[in-house]
Amino acid sequence: MKVESKIMLGLGLFFGIIVAVYWFWGHDNTGSVMIFGGMLLGFLPGGYYWWWSRRMAARPEDDPEATQAQGAGVVGAFPATSIWPFTLAMGSFFVVLALVFGIWFLVPGLALVIWAAFGGVAESRRGGRV
Amino acid sequence: MTEVLDRPLLTPDHSPHEEHGPSGLLKWLTTTDHKIIGLSYTVTSVVMLVIGGALAEMIRFQLTTPNGTLVSLAQYNELFTMHGSVMIYLFAGPFAFGALANIMVPIQIGAPDMAFPRLNALSYWLYLMGSITMLSGFFTAGGAANFGWVAYAPLSNSTYTPGAGADLWIGGLLLTGFSAIFTGVNLVATIFYLRAPGMTMFRMPIFTWNMLVTAILILLAFPVLTAGLIMLYCDRHFGTHIFSVAGGGVPVLWQHIFWFWGHPEVYILALPFFGMVTEILAVFSRKPVFGYKGMVFATLSIGALSLGVWAHHMFTTGVVLLPFFSIMSLLIAVPTGIKIFNWIGTIWRGQIWFSTAMLMAIGFVITFLIGGLTGVYLASPPLDFFTHDTYFVVAHFHSVVMALVLGGMGALYYWGPKITGYLLNEAIGKIQFWFLFLGIQVFTIPMYMLGLDGMPRRMAVYPHDPQWQTLNDISTVGAVMIGLSTAIFVVNIVVSWKKYPAGDNPWDGQTLEWFTTSPPPHHNFYRLPQIRSERPTWDYNHPEHRSIGHTTPEPPRESERTSS
Amino acid sequence: MESPALSPQGVTARQRRWRRIRRVAALPLAALALSGCTVPNFGASPGATQSSRSVFHLWQGFSILAVIIGGLVVALILWSVVRYRRRGDTIPKQSQYHIPLELTYTIVPFLIIFGLFAATMVVENKELANPTTKVTVDVNAFQWGWRFTYPGHNAMVIGQTTQDPEMVIPVNTNVHINLTSSDVVHGFYVHAFNFSRYALPGVLNQFTFRAVQTGTFDGQCTQLCGLYHSLMFFRVKVVTPAQYQTWLATFTTPTAASAAAAAQKALQGQSATYVPTRVTTSRGAN
């Protein structure tokens, strides 16, 4: 996790320098706010990884001498099939159409989105088809 | 030294390659396998390439005479708007991070799938629905969006561009934008958390590194675009005046927001193709990537710098800080130059095998070099004032993006066999390469000359300047050659359909994807080699020729050895 | 071809500093720029204003470097492609790092970049200087035409699409332009001046140029502004100062003035009215 955190923190630091230079040179609100946001996006995950990297043992993927056997065990749950992404996307599609063609599209749109949200969560709790 | 162990079962209750579940259409709708999603992305984005290309041919044919009558002025505005939108939003990005990264990144790092398979599926469906939404503008009464792919306010507000086409453009872009953000999240999480044992960060293939930086850029840039689009929609329909002077808004704000996304987007498009080409050049020269670490740091610097250069698209607005954006933009030339010299270092003293993929990669380097060098001019404000919004700029970014098409085609020839299990015909591929490569130069070089002669972009007719006709005609010939190359590609797919079985490792590949079967099994690997360098498959196949770095003794070790 | 001369007005301390930097960092570039006669034009033209000529010399400098670097890279690629094509199944030496070489092609581009930047700043500061001017033209862009008014005079030229309104200015005189837009973003572009600038709604964009030769030059809107964008032409007619005064005088006759006013009225009906609620002048550009 150390390299990962260094990358993100490094980006955050770079954007921090840039936003300082840009703000004091150009006094432009728009750009400064946006680069400041970029800086946060570097520091937040970077800080999280750094915090964790100090509190956990090196993972096999961080160990240059690791053998494949060290990766044994459950990597994660990977659902093989799920209809909910498609349902959610169709719902979002109708919501977007509501922006264009009329508010009534929101009815099927939001219905599908809510249905997909419940369905997806329930699937995760059940374990789904893995 | 290179022992191979069976990959342990990935999930407690099922073997990774067990076939079960729905089939047919339902299988396609419900799949969460990154390879099938990636294939769907590939097919959809290549269809988008063909649609965008057809629009481009219509633009070029309109310009063959000074008073072209193929389309009306209004239709012409729709044509180039949708050509740009389809190519940028619906082809280049999704092809890179949706299609190839989605398939290759998990395999290259030895992961069983993307970190969030269902989110991955959602990305694809949002992308497909977004594409349909945007393109359906052509079937509305007022036609598709016609304010250019950059949608400068206030031209894009409801006063100057009423109609459903523009709203569909915004809606389609919202959907594809979310799709990109989700893919970005997925890629970062996959690369950070699902690497195989021994696959340290500095052993990841260059393509994976480039995709990591691309994904971070997506996360930095796309939310800004999405926010901007929502503001634009509010201006159009809810009576806000964010971008209109009349209510106290600031039209230039749109340009800031748009280009704050738009310039990182250029690198979101380019970096994946840099990665693909790096891998192709190394494999077909039978050498490791020259200056691997320099390449990684160059990629990271391009990513970091790309966030601070957006206003070089706005030099002629007169309201931006010229020296800052000029030097930041010029600085990007340094890491880009490092990459180009590293590519030369990679093929230097190699054993170059001129397969189609390799030809495409070399064509990429030369074409990108032209685009890159003309880009240096545009980073200089006085030269930008002079060429801004002329065909010089059009030619510059077409050199760049057509180079990406070369790289992408190379990647299809290179990685296609891994995904399908079958090779494409090499002879037809080489014909395709020459049509594409020469077509690109015939297409762009006249445009550079037109731009220097003062032809502005987005002109449907040029009645005052009939002397531009010859160069425009030559450019159209180039566009036709490029179109033919795409047709040749389709012919190649038909001709070589399931004809030339590829085997697991047809190119003597170096990275992990060439270790598994073609096509890979459900969770990608039955077994994995020990990973001791960034070329595990090469080390396994050629133990006597393992990478020997200039500075690191054998076996290569990373400085970041874990201490805790 | 003459060498670029710094305009005497508006030379600030900052510019002097840049000139000093130029002498150190971009000496070869400047030398090339000064010997402009023998250098090919790389597709561009010197143009008709004072700053268009320095832009042209900058163009030549950039182009020479681009040709050298591009030629070097292409030569290296072609050499590798010819020399190192596959000649058997032997595996080449697996060399991966060469730190001195890598450092060279990192540091040299840095130096080149700073040279280019210094040269850029010299030309840019000259081009964007706002020296004192005697002639001011208010240029207003609208869908799809141009309005040129001359503050302090009755003169006004207005025309849309193919009517090609003509902006008349005197030669060898600093002309100050106040550029505004009534509706959407337009681009004020005169090819012979090697210069363009956006006409932004709500922003007053100012710049100065000094034409050094008489003649009529084509101008055009370069930023997509809607349906008739392709036809939004204008012309810049550079005349001698005496001819300019004569031209201004024609607008004192009441018929000409009322005709212009009528034309303006007719056009204003078609384009959205310009509401300058928030006018910002350009900052940071100069």
C-alpha cells in the first residue's frame, strides 16, 4: 500500500503547489477551486492508503518475493451474473429521457432505479450467483 | 526458480471455470464477466468509430467544393458536432478504458475480474444508453446538437439552440460521463487491490500503469464535466443564468469548466494508447520496455501536468493567465519526449518483427510525433492567436487522434487473438496499415496548410476563398483512404473468421495475459507463474534471458521492499 | 524583410527583464529570427502588422526546432526499422536502463522548452502591449455580422454575413480595438495580422495593433456562432492617414449618418440586445 499512497499523496502535493502558484499569480476563482478539488482527491485516498499502510502487514502483492501460494484463500466475491446493472441503467436512461421529453418518463425511470437498488442490495446480502 | 503453482480456487463454493447460469441474450444482459463486458464495449465503440467516420466523410465531401451543397449550413453544424462528440465521447474513451483496459488490466495483473463486476456492467449499460441517447438527436424534429462538441455557452443555451437534440446531447453525455467515472473507480480499485502475489506496483505492465493514471484523471476530470452539464441544463430549462450575461452569469465559466475536463480528457484518450504501443513495441522487438521506470514517471508527470493546462484552449479569450498556461503546456512536451525516446530505445538493437500490430505501433509513433510537435506551437500564446480555430488546430488534433486509431488498431491485432482465440490475416492487415497510415498523412497535411492559409474550422462553405479547394480535395482523398482502411479491417474480420487459431502466446508476449489460455477462462487463470519482474511470462519462457536492468542485479528487486 | 523592432511605448521593466532572458536563453532563436530573410517561411506569412511580423519570426524559430527534433526522431526510427529488422531467432541483449542517456533526453528538452518559453514571452509581451493610441475602433460582433464604430466620430460601419463590412484604419498608426459581442462567442480573426481574439459576451477585450502596409485584408469569425458562422465575413482596409481622415469626414453628412442609424436599427431587431450588466476587462493577459 505504500507505493499506492505515495502516488496519490504525490499528486495531491503537486496540485497543492500548482493551486498556490495559480491563485497568487492569476487570482482566478474558477480554476483555483477546481485544482483545489484535485488536490483533495489526491490527499483523501492517499491519506487513507497511507494510514492503512502503516497498520497492516505487507500484502502478497506488495512483497517482491511472494509466491503464488501466499495468494491462497478467498480473493473476493465475484457475482457471475446479475440483472440489476442493466435494470439500473435502463432506469437512468428513462430519467434522462424525462429531462428531454417530459416529466412522465420519471415514473418508469425512478421505479426501475428504486427496484434495481433494492434488488442489487438484496442480491449482495444473499450472495448472488457466484 | 520459476515454479508454477495452481491458482487456488477463487470462491469457496465454485470452481472458477464452471459453466452455469443463463445463456443467449439473457447471458449478455446479465453478465458481469469483465471479458464479455469488454467485448461488448469493443463492438459498440467500433460501431461508434464507423458512425463517426461516416459523419467525417460527409464533412469532407461537403468541403470538396467552395459552395458545397451536399448538406445545408444547419446540417453541417450537426455533422461536425456529432462527429466530434461521437469520436471523443463514444469512441476513443470507451474504446480505451471500456474495451481494452477492461479486458486487459485484470489479466495483466493476475486478477480474477474487475474489483466491482456489477458496477462494471452498469458502466457498459450506461455507456450504451448514453450513446443511443446522444445519437437519437438525429431523429428529432430539430435535428441533433449543433453547437460544436465543446458546446460553448451562450450558443448552447435555450435562446440560441432550442430543441430536443441539444438536450439529448446533454443527457447522453451525463450517462456516458457516469459510465466513465464508474470505470475509473473500478480500474483504480482493481489495480490497487487485486494484483497477484509478487506483482508489486513497479512490476505492473506499462499499459496497466497508463490505465491507472488514466483512471485517476477520469476521477479528477469527469465530475467537473458532469457538474457543468447539469448547470447547462439548468440554464436551458430552469431559468438559471450561470452562463448567460443577461442574468449576471459568466459565459467564460463554461469554457473553464469544459476545458478543465477537456484537457485531462485528451490524456485520458492518449495515455491508454501510449501504453498499448509501449507493449507492442517491446514484444515485437523481443526486448523489455526501455527505461521502464522513466516511462512510469513520465506517465505520472503527464497526468499531473494535464490538470494545470486547460486554459491553453482559451488563450484567445483574453481573460486567462497566459504565461502560466503556456509554460505548463510546454512542460508536457518533456515527459512526452521521454516516452518517444524510450520507444526508440525499446526497438533499438532489437529483433524487430514487422507484424501488423508492430507496423501500426511504429505508424503511431511517427503520426503522434507530428501531432506532438505541432502541439508545441499551440502552447505558445502568440502562435496560438495566429492559428486558433483554424484548420491548423484541426490538423494538429487529428494527427494526435488518428495516431490513437493506429495504436488502437495495433492493439486489436495484438490482443484480439487473446480474446477471441484466433489471429487476423496478416497480409490484409498490412494493406490496411498502409491505407490507414498514408491516408492519415494525406488527410492531415493539407489541413495544416489550409490552417496556415487562414481557413477557419467549422466552415460549411468558403465562397470567398476558392483557392482552398485543391487542398481540401486532397484532404478528402486522405479521408477516403482512411475509410477504406476501416472497410479492409471489416473484410479482414470476415475473411479470417475462426480460421487461424492463435494458441496461448502467438507473439512471444512478455506480460501475464500471455500466460493464460486464449480466450482466458472464466476467472482468467488456471495457474500463475512466480512474478519476479515486470515480464513474468517472458521470464518463464526464457529463463536464460531474464530482464537485467542497468542498475539492478539479477533478480531485479524493487526499492520499495516492504518493511512493516 | 525587416527585423522585428520593439515598439518604444509600453516597454516595462518586466519586458526589459525578458529581453535580457532572451539574450541568454534564446540567443540562437533570436539570431534566427533576425536573419529572417534566408529562413523558409514554413507555410506562414509575415503579415501586415508590426506584431504579425514578430509572430512570424517566432513561428520560424519554432519550426526550425520542430524540423530538427522531428527529423532526428524520424531518422532514429527509420534507422532502427531498417537496421534492426528481424534477422533470425536469436534473442537480443535485454538492455533496459541507460541512466545517463535517459537523463540527457530529460534535461535537453527542459532547456529547449525554457528557451521556447522565453522567446514566446518576448513576442507575447510585445504583441499584447497597450501603447498609447490615437485611433480607437469599437468592434461589436453579433449573429452574424460586425459593427465598427469610431468613438468621437460619427463613423459607423455595420453589415452582416456576405455584406462584408469594412473596418477602415490608417497605416503606421497604433489602433486600439475594443471588442465586444452582443450574443454568443465570436472570433475576430484577420489572417494577414496573424492574430485572433474572441468576442465574448459580457467581456470587453482590448488589444492594439499597428498595420505597416496598406491594402484590404479579409477577416472572418472563427468561433462557431450558429447557422451562418461560415458566412460571417468582414474586411480590414488599411489606408493612408489622409485617406482615413477623408473617409471619416464622409460620415458628417446627415444622410450617411441616418443611413447608418437605420441599418443599425434594422439589425438590432434581429439580434439579441446587448445587456452589459457585467463587463470585465481582460486581466492577466497583459
